[in-house]
Amino acid sequence: MIRQTLTLWDCVAEPPEADDLVYSWDGYSATGRGRSLLAYVDTHADRLRNKYLAWIHELGESQIDGKKLVDHLALEENLSFWWMTLLVEKSPWKSPAITDALRLLAFEEVVKEHNPGKIRVVSANRSLHEVVGGLCLELGIPRTSQRLSGKSLRRITARDAYRALPQALQAPISLARYLRGRWRFRRKRATVWFGTDRTMFFCSYFIHLDEKFSTQGKFYSHIWEGLPQLLQDAGFRTNWLQHYIQSPMIPNIRVAHDWVNRFNRHSAAQGHHSLLDTYLSWGIVFRVLNRWRKLNLVSWRLRGQQLRRIFQPQGSHISLWPVMREDWYAGLIGPVAAENLLWIELFDAALREFPRQEQGLYPCEGQGWERALIHSWRKHGHGRLVAVAHSTVRFWDLRYFADPRSVLSAHPHSMPQADYIALNGKAAVDAYLSVDFPPDLIVECEALRYGYLKDLRLVQPSTKLSGHALKVLILGDIASSSTTRLLQLLQSAIPHISADLAFTMKPHPKWTVKPENFPSLRLKVNTSPLADILAEFDIAYSTNLTSAAVDAYLAGLSVIVMLDPTELNFSPLRGQPGVRFVNTPAELAAALQPRENSDVHREIDDFFFLAADFHRWRRLLGINAGGTT
């Protein structure tokens, strides 16, 4: 019996029909003998996700020259830089190689299942050829490679030139650029912080603020919604250490300082506010550069075959080093490393200055700065710290998840963790428990950002079968490339749509969208809060990264989600009934045709804890129903 040839197809063209068995690197569609590797990953999601999380844990525990990797990267007592690297952060926005690694783990399973006589790789991706070549060598399977041209005729930009530099050169350039933009923040911090046992500390993002209130000197954050007022009514004072993020609403330092100063004029009622970058100093810059120099020395010592060996997961024949190499160096000696070293020093300076804070809250997203905050919080003797999952917890957003061995480790350089994780609904709790997160570290709290849903009149899409245009709300996300792809797919679908449609864009606060770039859509742009506009629409069309699709779904809109052909299905609505996932113009056109609204059960309680009295938050913070503590 002749064993078949297995082809890994990474090419925009369609594979030849004569091929025995083809797995496409990109896309979700299956045709003839062609199958989708991304679809395979999604079908076997639980196993592959756990395999990846286990490998990250085992990577930190790996021995090199008789010493664990986590110990090689120790910076000071109780802090290993390992926990702040890109590999541990596992961000889909910062580390697209995660998707590549999961596809390769899936491909290894496919190879072992089919036991092909030969493997053929068609790709312009040199790393992909390298990984599969190593797998074939390990398994003794013949391989042929067709290396496509990866050259582009587009003009080389300054950004391209920067990215072509070694990581060790990118880091100081990135740091200098950051300091140039933020240096004017220094010495403009609050000088008096509240410090009684009736004080609550917040570390938050200086974004998602109510613009109208802010210009009037009234602080209102859509991340925290009514919680600050609840604390104020209970007699608490609040301290706010804020991350400034440039956005159309707060475009520069001048506006940021103006708003902070306005808020602080009424600090007794709405807290003391300061931006983290106000703690910048020449001493901090020197310490960052010194630690970065030491990490470069560690990186030099860890080079070679020993390092490559630990990038092969236990029980696997595949080495992920070629695809994860960039993340390794970016997180250890590159721009991400420089940024994380800066966070360590800034939080150390800030939390050293604060009087003891009995309780603290911060928005949990699994980012490197959070590890720096936790470490400095413990180092300077502050009290209980609670990580708050303020948005949805998506299956493939690996920032939120870790192998249980990492969570439970008692190692001196174990992962910095908050005392509790506050989860905002049943969906989030189930997601954490699915990776064996310790239940005693979970507290249930009302979903602050979604509280408006309990009072929102359920939208009944009119499906206007004739006479009026269907109103489509387009939901962008923080990744500009994903939002652009969303709109481009819609443009491609327009010629196939006979229905009368009106499109409105709701961009992410960090990005603007220019309607003139998409003339065929005749876009209107609306930056109002979702709570104020959802009832005006019939259909929501979103990327598979944004959590705003959940708002639309629970409000009763028909929801269409674009599957990015190069990414996993990150949608928080993954697996929900009635949601249409599309990845081709024809699929999108079909989904946008008028239809009678299907009777899909959409129970808000399946997603979020919502209660007007905030009894869960009151219990956590020690506030009784009357408002006192």
C-alpha cells in the first residue's frame, strides 16, 4: 500500500486537486481534500490549549547549566523577569507566533494520525520550513519543500527598517522614544495621598473616560462605572495611579494633565489622581539600562543548543524555537523587555511613596506591568490586592490562563499574583475553572462595565423585509489591522448584497476610522457609548477580538463575527447559538440578507453577574447594605 503525501499549504492560491491530503495554514474553509489547520485547532481546542499552557510552565522550569530558567532570570528577591516575558504574557496582540505554535502542535497530531509517506511544505515562511523539517527528521519521514517568494514590492518604511534591526538595538531606540514622549510628565504627580484604612487604591488606565464629564472636572471611568461612587457613599477615599494611553479623546500630555488637575481639585469626592509616568527620573532610567545590560548577559549565556532543546514540549517531536525565537528575544532583551523593566522601576518608586494601602484593585489582563505592580505592592508592605477581570474572558485569550502548577508554585521566584481574581460572571468563572484555576482564589463580583444591560430594553430586530434599510453597527477593536480587515471584507461583500443596508462604525477609543477610505460603505462614525446606541440597530458586525459583540448579542441584535483567516477564533461569542461566523465575502453577504429573527435564548445571567445593589462587591470590600463598613 502506497502511503499518501501530506501537504502543508501556506499560499493564497488554491492547492492542486491532485494532492492526496492538504492542510491549509490559513483560513477556516474545507474543500475536497483540503482541510483547515485552524479549524482542527478549534475542534481540539481544550487539549491543545492545555498542551500549550503546560509547555510554558515547563519552559520556565527547564534546567540550563544546572539552573532553572526562572532562576536564571531572577532580578531581585521574589522577582524573576521570566514572568514578564512575552512567552508568559501570551498576548494575541503582541505575540502572533502563539497561533503559529498552536497550528504546529496540531500539525504534529495530524502527521501522527495519518502517518504519511511524505510531507510537502509550500510556504514563504522560512521558520515553518525549519520546524517541519525538524519534525520530519525526528519521525524519519521524507520531506519536500517549495519555498515561495516572500518579497514585497511596496516601499520600505522607517517602521520596516526599525523592525529589521536586532532586538538588542530596538530596545534602546524604543526606550528613548518612550522617554521623549513622556518625560514632561515627571514631577507633576500628586503630593498627598490618602492613607487611612478607609482608603481604596486603584491602578487603572487613563482611557475609557467620559469625555463630557472629564472636561467639567468630573472623573467617571467606564472601566469602573459605579464602583467609585459606591465607595464614596460608604465613606472611602480613593487613590488613582493611572496609565496614560494616547487616544483621540486624550491626544497629548497637555490634555492629560489638564484633566488630572481638574479631577484633583475635588479629590475628597473623586480621589487623588496621578499618572504613573510622573515618577520618571534619571535614576530610574539608569537602573533600567543597568538591568537591561544584565539581561543581555543572561541572554548571551543561554544561547545555543540547550536553549533550543527546551523549546520542544514534553512528549513532542516538534521544536517551537524557530517560530518563538522572535518573542524570546523581544521579551528578554528587546523593546518589550525595556518597557517591562521601566514598569518595575516606576511602580517601585510610586508604591514606595504611598502610605500603606489596605486594599487595592487593578484591571486584570495578564500584562507585564501587572506583575511589576504586584511585586512592588508586596515589597512595600501594602494590603490585599484584587485583580479585576473587567471585560469578557475569551477561550483563546491565553493572557488570562496559566498552568495550575504555575499558579500553585511555592518557588521563591514564583509567579507574582494578586490575592484574588474578581470575575464578573458565570462565563468567566467557568473559563477559569476549565484550566483548573484554584476556586478559593476566585471571588464573584458584579460586571461593572455591563451593568446597563440589566435595564436595557431587549432589542427586537425589525428585519425590515421591505421598505427600510437595515441598520448595521460595525464594531472595531484595538487592533487597527483587524478593524481594517473587517471593513475590507465588508467592501468585498457589497456587490453580492441585494438588501438595503446602512452602516455605522463604532471604533475602539484608541483608533479612529476614516470613512473616506471605504467609500462604497458610506460609513457614519459614532463614538457614543454602546449603551446609548445599541437599540438603534438591527445587526452587529464585529471582529473576532472585540468584547463589544457580547453587548450587542445580549441586547438582542443579530450578530455576525468575522473569522480572521490568520487567527484563532478569539470571539467571546465562540460557541453561542445564533451567532454567525464568516470568513469569505459570500458568507458575509448571505449573513447580511434580511431574515426573520430567530428565537435564540440569550440569558444575561449566563454571562454576567448583574445586581443593582452591588452586593457581591459590598461583600468583597466589607461594605454593608447601608453603605458603612
